Amino acid sequence: MFLLLPFDSLVVNLLGISITVLFTLLLVFIIVPAIFGVSFGIRKVYMMTLLKIFQWATLRIERGAKEKNHPLYKPYVNGIIAKEPTSLEEEIKEIRRSGSGKDLDAPEFELSDIFYFCRKGIETIMDDEVTKRFSAEELDSWNLLSRTNYNFQYISLRLTVLWGLGVLIRYCFLLPLRIALAFTGISLLVTGTTVVGYLPNGRCKEFLSKHVHLMCYRICVRALTAIITYHHRENRPQNGGICVANHTSPIDVIILASDGYYAMVGQIHGGLMGVIQRAMVKACPHIWFERSEVRDRHLVAKRLTEHVQDKSKLPILIFPEGTCINNTSVMMFKKGSFEIGATVYPVAIKYDPQFGDAFWNSSKYGMVTYLLRMMTSWAIVCSVWYLPPMTREPEEDAVQFANRVKSAIARRGGLVDLLWDGGLKREKVKDAFKEEQQKLYSKMIVGSHEDRSRS
């Protein structure tokens, strides 16, 4: 038994040295750069290396499939059905022209008009442009994550060994490292904001609160191996304004807050999230609502208005879609944040799905499962564009202003601009949407009658 003591002592010493070296590397290469907001460029080299590996793997899959006569699945990037942007009236006239000899402007209802609605219904079922926005974006290439490509199957021994090596790296090295960094960032955020909260209000408290938030969010960004490119930083949101952005994931908050200082808006939670919220609000005037208050639109609008009227307070960060979309499109913005008359600072966020899917399908995955998927991906790569500030025009209502901001974000981020409400993720189509089509058709018929009576 005593002969084993030197060996046990050696193992303990080696373990202690390994932990010390690991912590030193974390401190020097990750935590300290996060504090000062600098980067050594290691993540970009890592990203370029991954790209070359992905290209080789994809070419190997295509060659192997060709050798074995396996069909390759190609995602429909632009949809299954090719559609031209035409109006209801134009399409119905085209149907009448091809199937009827009557006057195209005839005021009477024609049986052939039914075919327009039948075709639209079948197209919607086959190529639903709403439902597919709530599933993971499909990839043309393979990124060695089996969940991202339908062509994943045995092709060659080298490719299988490479995939297995990737699993070991992601789960045995990257995952523990990222969990350690996330724990460090969250612990420092709770501790730092709690301590700063005891300081008297003033410039010193504001300065410390800002840098504590930035430091902790930057550590959390590194916990996801996030590689972020910020464009047009001169347009970053200013105090007394509202920052609005498209919404793909809960980590959108971390992505933006690691480059700016914002007041958050949200519902009060329990558990760990509640502890973080209570600590944060001590150091910074975030806006948290009770569950019963969230449904009171007037109370929410009042709290937001009071905040933006004080030009010394931080810009509010809001995601007007109200739910996560898969980063291929932007859906309807809720009008609430556009009614209060504040300057709006639009921000477009676009993720690169080659390295990991940032989309959170909340109806399919819980938060813990989602974070595990994030932390076992290769990296989170995204671009952020700060757009010029926008204000509501005198002739605009809140809905028109919201749509104008949404269109600007969609154009800048290369996203599809959709009018549909993201609430359709969990709800049925509202009657108002159905009635809108009925009114368009009715107006076409009734308008013809009025024209005929005037003539």
C-alpha cells in the first residue's frame, strides 16, 4: 500500500499542474482580452481552418456519392414553387383571359375565379413560407455536425474518422472549456453588478457598471466561440433611444451587449435567471415586468416612454418580432415600441450556419438542450450591421413605421421581408388575415360595379 503513495502523489501533482496551466491559459488568452476588449486573432484562424476542412469533407461526400450512385439531397433555398410578385386582381384577370371569352373587366363573379384561391391554398400547403421559418436552416455543404445535413452517411473511413475526431474535440475539449467560461462570465456578472449596486449613483457607478457588463458579456461570447463582425459602429444606439433588431436566438442579447451598453426589457423570472436579473437591476436601470404586467400594453408603453424621455438613460434593447425566427427572414414587428415617439436604432443580425445553427426552436428544444447544442457546435459566426437612426414621419402611423424599420433590417441583413406575424408559430391564423383577402376580392368586384354605374 505504501509503495503506491509516490505514484498517487505524482498523479495529484500532475493534475494540479494541468489545472494551473489551463486556468493560466484561460486567464491570459480569454479572460484578460475580454476585459480590455481585444483579440489575438486565434478564433479567426480557427474559423479559416474549419472552412478548409468543411470544403474537403463536402467534396469527398459528393465524390463518394457519385461513385456509389447515391442521390444527393439539395435544399430548396428559394422555395419549392417559383412565385412572381403579382396582385390578386392581375392573377384573376390572367385566369379569365386563358379560360373565358368574356370581358376581363366584367363585374360578375366568374366560376373560374375559384381556381385562383384553390391554387393559392395548394401552394401554401406545399410551400408554406411561414412554417419553414421555424425550422433549422438547411445547408448546401456539410460541417461535420450530423444534425445539419441530410447527406450524412458512411462514405469513407477517412471521413468517418474525421467526424469521430470532431466529436471528441467538441465534447471532450470545447464543451468543458465553454462551460467553465460561461460559469466564469455569469459569476462575475452577478458578483460585479451586486457590488456596483451598493455604490451611490453617479459617474463612477455608471462607469463601473458599463465595464462590468461589457467584460462579462465578452467572456460569455467567448464561451460560445463567437466570431462577430460589427459594421458601421458610428451608428451604435445612443441614450434615450430604442435599439430594435431581428430575433434568432436568446444569444442575440449577448452578441449586441458585448459591443454596447443597453437597458434590457423583459419578464421577471425565477431560478438562476431571476438571480441574474435582480443583480443586474442594482447596477443599471433595466426594465423588468411582473407576469401580470406584461399583458398590460398601456403599462408597458408608459414604462418605456418614461425611460426614453430621460436622455441620460441607456438605449432600450427590444426584439419586436416577439419570437425567434430561423435567420432566413424577418417577420412582423409588434407596433408597441414604435408608438412612443423615440428615435429607433435598427440593427441587422445575420448568422453563418456553416459553423453552428444559432436558431432556437423553443417549441422543440428546452433552454438547456439548446445551450448544449450551442456549446457543442464548432462556433457561432455572425455579422452585425448598425443602421442609421430612424424617426417616425408625421404622416406615418406606428404600423407603417414598424414596417419601414423592418424592411431596412431585412435589406441590410439579406433576409426575406415577411408580413406574417411570428405568433403563428404557436397560434392559428387570425380571422383578420382571411378577411383581408376577402376584402381585396370584394373590392375588385364592387369597384367594377361602381365604375359601370358612373359610365
